[in-house]
Amino acid sequence: MSTPAAEERDQDHALISRIKAGDERAFAELVNQYKGMVLNLVARMSGKVESAEDLAQEVFVRVWKGIDSFRGDCRLSTWVYRIALNLAIAESKSARSRSQFLDIDDPTVERGPHFVNEGDDNPYREEVVLKEQMFRLLPSMPEKHRTAVVLFYLKQLSYNEISDIMGVPVGTVKSYLFRGKAWLREQMFGDEIEDLE
Amino acid sequence: MDDRMIDRVCLYLAGELSAEEKRAFESELATNARLKALLGQMERLDATLADLPELKPSSAFTYRVLEKTVREPVGLLDGWTWLDWMKGLAPALAIGLIAVLWGKDLWAKTQGAFGEGAGAMDSVLGVKLFADQPFMLLGLLLPAAILAVAYFSLTNRCCMER
């Protein structure tokens, strides 16, 4: 009896073979399977919500162009997420270098999503503000910490899966995750508990 | 805030402390207000991270990806073979031939009907509008020829893509 991991590998292999044979529907299946995860991954990694869809489409264009080089030595999902991460990281780096020359009052400069408006009497306002703040902070988090945090919380990937995607040992993944959370805590709550005994 | 304290809180929240470490941590919580507050902050952080809103791909997402990949549009004339060219040019050549062969005959017929009018127009405008009759007819038929090329080219292209 085959394990779920072996089953997934077989399914990946079958899908890849069909795509390599030029089956358009097989590629559409791949896109449909991963588009949600890829879209949110690039949005959170790059912080560019409005252009996330274009970026996510570019991920699949690269998947398509590189499909012949996929040797099957990792899971298909791992390979797709690696491409998405590389593209999102490159995008956030170029956005950061561009922002050095951007006017802060320029209305075209993207500042992340707005979940709440001024004067909004939403009873969950504080929670919503916290989410908005977090969404804006994520792209500034050190790259490796951000990768671990985003992968862990987006689809609750296991440490092993994140370790495969990032190409680092599980212990390092945990360390990145904890340091990332510590960084976020520092940014969001500052030293408000420092005086406590 | 020291990293060791944060790591302990993270490990506690992830359920990764041993039974003994967990007991020690929980008993420290009762006396250490700072640790308790830190735990509260990290729990809140965890909950917020896990509950961040997710974007939904647009309904045209897959279609757009396919447009850029498997159905990547090529230039109108890219990859044309001589056969494709012939399919496009044949109707245009046919229309051109008809224009040249029938032009003279058609002109002779229109001379009778509009000959005087044409002469009047010529004198008004000071130009011989109908003097070069085969070119006038070609001038009318040339756009039709171009449309024919475009039509057959495009339909030929669409058939190839399907």
C-alpha cells in the first residue's frame, strides 16, 4: 500500500509528463492547483498586493518555461513555491531599491492593503488594524525570517516542507521562524512590557 | 527582551517543550509578569498571523496564464510557410485580376452613362477624375483586396491555433 507522499509523487509525475507532452489541460490543472498559494505567497513576500496577480502569473510563466528542467527530485509544490519565492524576493528587493528614489507623498506608491477606514466603528477594529499593520511590516522583515514565517502561517506547512523549500535544516527553519516572530513582536508592541517585573 | 525568553515562549506555544520544561515554564508564569505579558503578545501575534486575510485569484487568472504560455500569441506573420502566404495572397490576386480584366469593359459602360457628368466634374475641379480608369477601379478594388488578405490570413491563423 502506497503512502500519501508516494501517491503525491506519482500524481506529480503523471501531471508533469502530461505537461511535457504538450497537454494544455494538464498545465491548467497545475495552475488551478497552486494559484491560490502562489498568489498569497508573492503578495506577503513582496508586500505588493495590487500587482500580486501579475507577479503570480509570471511565476507560472516561469514554471512553464522551466518544466523541462524539473527532474522530480523534489515535490512539484516545493519546486513551484521556490520559483514563487525567488521571484517575490527579487521583486521586493527591486521595489526597495526603487523606493529610495520615490517621493513619500506620491499617490502611486503602493503602501499595502487597507482593511479599515478612519472613523470605522467596526467592533473588531483593533484586530483589523493589527492585521493591516502586520501585512505592511512583513515585507521589511529580514528575508529568511520572512520566508519561514510566511510559509508556516500561510498554509500551515510543516517544518519539513519549509526545510525542503528553503533548503536548510529543520532546526534552522525553527530558528528563522522564532527570530521572525521576535522581530514582529518588537515592531508591533515595542518595549511596552519591558518595565514589568 | 532576550532571545532565550522568546524562544521558550515560541517552543511552549508550538507544544515543543518537554513535560518537565513545560511544568517549569508554567510555574514561572505564575510569578513572572513579564513572561506572562510576553506570552500574551506572542499568542496574539500567532493568532493574527494565522488569520491574515487571503487574496483570491481572479476568475481569469488561469486563462491569462495560458494566454502567456501554451497559447503565447505570436506575431501575425511569424512562422508562416509559403503555403500560408499563398492562402492569403490567392484571393487578393484573384480580385486584382478581375479588376484589370473587367476594368476596361466596365469603363466603356460607365462612359456612356456618366460621360457627360464626368466631363462637367472635370471642368469644375480642373482635374481628369476618370481619365485613368483602370487605376480608379483598382483604387476601389484595392481596399477590398487588402481586406481579403487580412480576412483569409486571420481565419487561416485561427484555424492553425485550434
